[in-house]
Amino acid sequence: MRFLRKLDIRKIIMFMIGLLISGGIVYATHTGFAADSEETSYDNSNTDLAATDVQAALDELYFYCLASLGASWDFSYSGSVKSLTVPYTGTYRLEVWGAQGGDSTYGGKGGYSSGNISLNKNDVLYVVVGGQGKCASGTSAGGYNGGGNSSSSGGDTRYRCSGGGATHIATSSGTLSSLSTDKGSVLIVAGGGGGSYYYSNAYYGTGGSGGGYIAGAGYTYRNGETFYSEKATQTSGYDFGLGQDGSTYLAGAGAGWYGGYYKQNAAGGGSGYINNDKLLSKGTEYKIMYGYGVDENDGNDIYTVSTTSYSSLPESGKAKAGDGHARITKLTIEES
């Protein structure tokens, strides 16, 4: 009994798990951590332990199992700020998807950003997931976390939509626009898409895509003429964390590091952001952005890939339909 009391109970549990799943894989789901869920996978097929006593064997197995977890915390849209207290010192991957602009077909798709970061145990991350824009013949509020409002006039029945909200992860709490004086705390951002507009087949607009170093422009077709909104970038746009509100008859723009603009009747998306010095910078495997049909860039801190793939589910490297999403994945841990 004295020997058992010297052992960390967690190590005993992990040792027993190792015995039960030797040569196989078991999956477990845990809730809590101020997140939606943690899905954990243990693989104990090749531990190759070389310990000479039980205590050392337990230590090796415990840290081997933790290092091979690949645990992830997923955050879906909630309309509020969520937080995660980092459980172990190590390397983590941050992934964020911005929300789509209003209208599931013609609203601009949300962008995708990914970056790796080294974190210490008990660090706190704050996660804000953008909401999709809304559509109505009247005024519609922008998607949560900065989407621009759409606007109406009197009894007008034209169909216009608001902008999608950005999704970000930061070391300070608050919506993106509230961190304008604390930009260094913002680790990563995915831009939301711009809102769309419809009056007739001769007068309509599609929202610009969110995400990337340069977000997509809103497009308006009016009686044979075409108009494009100004594009938001990682260095300029309507405002930090906010898409522009549409004026009379107009759609709202998507939010991002910098939010988009409206032009005529449709609105552009918001830009993404991966330029925080805390993100690891060794190649595109470590930090990268995607946007639906956006301008590409191969700069290390602004690396952007244009994609034609999107999904209503959070899929790495794809633009986002619907509400935004965020995911934090444990890649490695350090023994303390």
C-alpha cells in the first residue's frame, strides 16, 4: 500500500488502460473544459518501453499516452465568449472558420485560418465564434462578432442580408472589435462572408468571401452594369473587427481582422489574420489561410490559398457555410 500511495493515481489509470488496449485503439469523449467536447484517441500499439522498474514504466506510459492523444476541443456558435484553460504545456493547433454572410446560396462563405502555437499549462484562451448573417425584407442584425447590419427603407420589400461574423482566438476576453486597443492578444482570425441582395433577375448582388490576406469583394448586377465593393485586407478595411452596415436597401459586410465594405447593394467579406508572433512560422504546415475564390499570397505571415471547396461542417482547408466554428488540437506535450 505504501508503494501504491507513492504513485500518481492518473498514472495507475493510464497503466491499466495500457494493459486493456495493448495493441489496439480506444476512443473516449470528455465534456467540460469550458468547451463543447474533447475527443481523445489512445494508440498503444508500439510503446517500446525500456524502463527498468514499475515507477519508470508508469511514467513512460503515462506521458506516451498523453503525447499520442491528439485531443481536440471544438467550439460551435453560441453567441458568447468561451474559454479554455490549457491542460498541458506543449504545442497546439488553432483552427478557426468564419461565418457565412446572409443567404445560404449567395451569401459570401466564411474563411479558414490555421496556426500552431506553444502554450503553457494553465494558459487561458478565449474563443469567439461568428454567427451567420440573416436575411429579411426589413433590417437584419449582423452575424455575432462583428457582421454588418443590412438596412431597409419604409415598406420596401427588397430582400437583403447582413454580414457574417468573424471567428477568433485570443488571450484576452471579448468580441474582436472590443480588442482594438489590445490587438496583440488576438492570435488568429477567420473572416466572415458578406451579405447578399435580391430585387429581380436584373438587380441582385452576391456577398464576397471572408478570409485570407485579401478578402473577397461583394458583387452587384444592376440593369446590365456590374459593381464590386472595395476589398478588406490584413492591413485595411472598414474597421477593426467590424463589417460595414448597409445603408438604405443595402446588405451588410462580413467581419474580420478588418471588416468588409458594401458597394451598391452587395457587400464584401472580412479579412483573416495569422500574423501574431506567437504562432510558429516554419512553413505553411504551421500557419495558413483559405478563402473561397480569394486572392492568393505566399508570404509567410499572410499565406493564403484560394479554394472552391466549402462545407457546412468544420473541415480543415475548406471555406465555411453557415455559422462559424473553432477547434483547438493538442499536438505534443512536454513532461513537467
